[in-house]
Amino acid sequence: MWTEILGMSAAVLTTLCWLPQTLKILKDKRTEGVSLSTNVVFAAGLALWLVYGLLIGSWPIVISNVITIGLVLAIIALKIRYS
């Protein structure tokens, strides 16, 4: 049980860190300080973590990566749109 709490806590913190960046881009409509290549590579890594989470049946890994992929893909789309 403690390992699931630890995993979910880590998942919440690492997922929520992308929300301010996404909201700032939406508000300012500026992406000069955002690296497209870094976010694309990060999204690919998240996709691999998602597959790993599915394979081992770890819901904290699956849920956090689904949400984080959504936020990072939004950042990528906004970077392309506003660049």
C-alpha cells in the first residue's frame, strides 16, 4: 500500500508540473522559450513509460503518463501554432 501511495504522489507532482507551462502558453500565446525538440523527445519517453505501466499493470504510471502526454502534446501543438 505504501508503494502505491509513493508512486501516486510522485505521479501527481510530476504531472502537475506541466500544467503551469501549458496555462502560461495559452495565456501569453508565446512559446519562444519552449524547445520543440525537447518536448517531442519527452513525449516519446512518456509514451514508452505508458506502455511499460500497462505491461506491469501499474495504474499510477499509466494515469500519470496519459495526463502528462496530453499536456506535453498540447505544448507541442501550441509551439507549432505560435511559432
